[in-house]
Amino acid sequence: MTQELELHDWVMVTLLLLVCILFWLRNKEYHKKSLEYKNQKELLDKWFNSSSDLHCTLSAGGMFTFLSKGWAKTTGYSLEELKSKPYIDFVHPQDRKKTIAEASALQDTNHYTTRFVNRHIRKDKTELYLEWTAASDGIQIYATAKDISEYHKKDIDLKHWLLVGLELVATTKLTDPEKWSFVSKGLQQLLGRTEAELTSRPWREWIEFEEEFEEEFDNFTIITKAKTKTKTINGSKIHLLWNITQDRHSGSMYMSATNMTEFIKQQEHLKSIIHELEQANMALSGFANVAAHQLRSPPRSILGAAQIIEEDFEIPEGMHEYIRDIKQDAILLSDIVDGLHKVSDIRKLKGLKALPVDLNTILRPIRITYCREVPDCHIKINPDLPVVLGDQTLLTEAFSNLIDNGLKFNKSIVKMVKVYVIPDPQNFAPTIIVEDNGVGIDPTYHKKLFLLFERLTTEFPGTGVGLYLTKMIIERLGGTIRLESEVDRGTKFFISLPTHKKESSV
Amino acid sequence: MKRTPHHLLLVEDRKQDARQVIRALNKLGWGYIPVDVVEDGVSALDYLFQRNMHSTAERPDLILLDWMLPLKNGIEVLREMRMSPLLTKIPVIIFTTSSSESDVEEAHAAGANAYLRKPIDPKEFEDVIQALGTFWIDHAFLPRP
């Protein structure tokens, strides 16, 4: 009997033990789970409280049930104060209606709130703009808000600026891209109409498009540049250049313009001046053409006739002198016409090709030509003259004139002209010097020297074309010319011309 | 055997210049060759194409053509000549006051046989006529007009 009992007891003890172990095991599992849960809560708390976003839960009655710590900092109220009153009491009175509407929409558990913005009153009475994302499980609302007050402040500033400033800006709403929804003050003033007027009719009625260039910008926007012509209320014409940014999806636009009216006016003015100049130039070259062809013939005929008279007829006493006068002036006239012809020829040159020209090969023939005519010839040309960039014919003309002048305006017994070079250290633009021992020129007249038909003496024959031509040629070739001279001390011309070396190194 | 040219045409609007040329030719011994003078581009073409007033004109062996002419200028006359098979081979010497390079280029491109400038100096003028006559009248073999 006792043995049976003992057995029974044993069974009981074992069962009890088993129950204890199971209970312990279960307890342990529970403890582990609760620890995990605690860790998760801590993690969430940490996350909620360190995030710059504002997290909260709201009861169906509209009271905060949970608030992350950021709320206190952002609103100025303590968390206890926030939990003590319904949320709606903190909302800006003007935004309460839409806030309640959004909250009731959230009763449908399929509704998600995104980008919902409403205003609140901080403890210091300033406005707080929050942008919300929220969802509900039918019992509570789980919501996250972002403080966008700064954005809003900037937005207000920009709008304010457009309302007072003179910027030319207009926008359209996605609901009606044909009409402006906002017109800046500047644009209102420019078009001479009120915003109400300008927003009442399609904007294409206010501005007439002349040209449009579309530039695809990215996936979201299209940017178009457009030129428009507009008549204002008082009838004056305005030219605007627009930058139109269009949202691809909604079609709403941001349009800003630059006023080109003055610019275009100036451009037109310039065009008319250019036209006038072209006309004048054409008349001039027409004159030059006449000079080149028509004016050349008469002096030749005069000379020819004088010659025939001398050859074929018996000349009475005293008439030879007059025939000589006729011939001299006919020659002078023909020289002037020749000079004019050269000037007009050089003027006409377009797209002159600068080729390497060895000055030695130009000056030697000039020397030979002059020395053939003058028995006691003293033209000295240094053999180390550089190669310059230019045109052989033109440079021959330019240097001939200088040498000719040096010999012509010269009363020395031995008339001398020297041509030599001062090398430039970099050899970009060596200076060529044409020096004579002639009568020299008073510095007072140096400026006049290079003018067309300007003659500084009647003692020597001349037309006043030579130096003008020389300067024109040197400058056309990209060079410079200046002189040093005094009366009775001779003259030095300093000429610098672009060299071959410079060109090849550029 | 070289054929002696028997007829020159001078296209020259200035009587003085025409006289000077003819005088020089006479003086230099070529007075035996008849020279006809026409004074503008249209008359020159009429003469060459034997039209209108010039329907009985004889085709010349050699033409001295001025550049600046009334109605049609030298280059126009030359171009029309060179387009016609009848006139394309007649030697044409441009004889003008202009020495501009572009005129020289243009004249040769249009088919001129030579380009001479009228010198200012009467002596040089004669020299040019002398050279011209020696070459084109005395030595050159000219095609049949």
C-alpha cells in the first residue's frame, strides 16, 4: 500500500516538476520577448526623438497620445501642455476647417495623407507651417510632420518682391495653363493693365509670339525661349524675350521676361546708321571709280595736245613758257588722280592676305629705280632687314614714298636716305627706320603730315597723298608708323610691322 | 607666209585718245592700215555682228578696246564677243587708263589677249603704240577674221 502511494507521490512530484519546468521555460520566453519589446521601444524613442521630423499619434478624439521631443522645441509648448488640449486648438483658426476635413478623411484606413500643409500658432504667437504625412488604423492616427516655415517665409518674400518690384514674371496654374494666374507688378505696369485684366483673358492675347525655340530641359520641365512683340495700351511697341518653364505633367508655367525694347531700338538705329554709311561708301567708291577712269584721261589729252602743238606747229616767241605750264599742271593733276586712285584701291581691298615679305627684296629694287634716275645716289639699305607679314605691292608703295620724300624734301649737297632695323628682343615687331638728311619737319606739323592732301611746303612739288597712303598701308597691314624730326635735322620714320615669326608662333 | 592685217577696229569713246592713237600709228609707219573707230560698247557689238548701222562692216583683224565705254563697257563687249563662234578668235587688246589689278584679272579672265595702259606722257604713249604695232602688226600671225 505504502509502496503504491510512494509510486503515486512520485508521479505527482514528477508531474509537478514538469509543470514547474514548463512554467519556467514559458516565463523565460516571455521575459525574453518583453526585453526585445523594450529594446524596440527604446530604439523607436531614440529614433523619434533624434529625428528632425515631428512624430506623433492622435486618438480618435483628437488628443495627442504620443509626441516626439522635437514638438516641444518646434512649438514652444511643453509636451504636457500639448497633450492637455485637443490638437485642433493649436491649429491656426483659418486652417482648422481643412485640418478637420483631412482628419475625417483619415478615418478611412485606406487614405494616406501626404504633403498636407497647415498653419499653427506657436507659444510665442508666431506662425508655424507643418507639412504632414499620416495614416490611420481606425483607432489612432500615426503622423509625421515637417517644419516648412522657413520655406514659406522665403516663398512669401519672393511673392512679395514680385508684387512690389519691377520684375517681369507671370505664372499659370495647372488648372488653366492658357491664362495667367499671377502677374508681377512690373509686368502689369509694362503692359499698362491691371492684374485682374491680365488674368481674365488668355495670355497669348497680350503677347504676340515672333519666334519660339524649345529646349528640352529634363524629365520634369520644358524650357522655351520666345521672342514676343507687344503693343501697350498707349500704342508703343515692346519687345520681350521670355524664358518659359513648363511643368511636363501639369502644364503649369513660370514665365519670366527681359525687356529688349531699348536694345532692339538701338539695334535698329545702328542698322540705319550702317545703311547710311554703306550708301555714303558706295557714293565714295563710285567717285573713286570715276577718279580712276574718267579723271585720268583729260590730263593725258592735255599733255598729248601740248606735245602735238610743240611738234607739229611753229611756236611764237614767248609761248613755250605757257606750254610748259600747261604740261606741268597736267602732270600734277594726273599725279593727284593717280594718288586718289591708289587710296581708293587700298580702301577697296578686302580680306587682304598677309604673306611673308622679305623687306630686302623690296627695298633693293626701289634703290635701283631711284639710283638709275639720280646720278649721285646715296640710298643705303642695311642687308639684315627682316621678313614681315604683308603685301609686296603695298609695301613697295609705302617704302617708295618714304624714300622719295627723303630725297625730294632735301637741300643737302649729298642727299642721303638710310634704311635699317632695330631688332626687337622677342623679334615680334622689329622697328624699321627710314632716315634722311633732308629739310626736316617742324614738330608742330607732325600730326598734319599724314593727312590726305596736306602739304607743308610749296617749295617742293607734291600732291599730299604719299604719306597718307604710306600710313594707310602700314596700318592696314597691322603695323604702326611714327616720326622724329626737326627743322634742318632730317627725319626718321619708325615703322613696325608684324613679322613672319609672330604669325607662325601664334 | 604671214598675212598682213588689213583692218583695225578702235573702240574708244574719247575722240582725243582716238586721234592720238591714229596719229601715233601714222607717225610710226602703219598709216597704211585702215582704222575704224566706234565710240560705245553697243556700236562696237553692232559693228562686229554686222548689225544695224554697221551691217556692211568688215570684220577687223585686231581690236583695241577701251575699258570704260558708254552703254556697254569693255568687259561686256569682250564677254559677248568670246561667246560668239564668229568673233571668239579675233585678238583683243585692252587699251585703257586703268591699271587696277582687278581690271587686269577680269580682262584676262574674259579672254583678252593683252592689257595695256595708256601712259600719261605723250612720249611713252608713242612707245606703247610702237611696241603694240611691232608685235601685233609686224610679227604676230593673226587668224583670219
